[in-house]
Amino acid sequence: MGKFSGFGGGGAPGGGGGSMQQLMKQAQKMQEEMEKAKEELADTEVVATASGGLVEVVLGCDYKLTSIKIKPEVVDPEDVEMLEDMIAVAFSEALRLVEEEKNRVLGPFGQAGLL
């Protein structure tokens, strides 16, 4: 377990042994909750689309790209740039959704400065 800093109120030394034990229990509980949240994220994927679902990107919350699906009607050899743009838009949206999910799940830990 890492070092703790910032605890204590600057009071007289030797007081509050029970308080330290309580702080340690709270820290351990928080660490267990954070690990549980990280496990939840490891199993979570987001799905993002572009151009009304013509391109779909599935991205894990670990930032691993799971799949890209492209509807056949969008594949135009004369306009590859448009397809590239759609993939980029879907991927950017997937990244945004991953960040949103991470903030939802890990939010309290990030706000506490634990991440």
C-alpha cells in the first residue's frame, strides 16, 4: 500500500489511535471499490457510429479496438476519403464514450485524486 499524506489535523501527538485505524479501513475499502470499478471497465465496450450507422466502431474501455463494421453501400472506390472520414468520426466518438464511461465508473476515485 502506498504512503499516506495529508492526514492528521496537526493536533497533539499520540492522540487518536482509533482514528488512524478507521482511516486505514476506509482506505482499504476505497481501494477495493476502485479495483471493482476497474474490473467493471475491463469488461465494458462502447459502440459508436457515423453517418447514420453506415460505420460502426466497437472500442473497449481499455482502448482496444474490438471491431469496425462498414455497410457495403458506403464503400465507393471513387471516394475512399469519405469512408476514411466516417471511420475517424466513429472512432473519435468511441473515444469520447469510453472517457464518459470511465468518468461515470471511476469518477469518485478521480475526484479524490486516486487515479
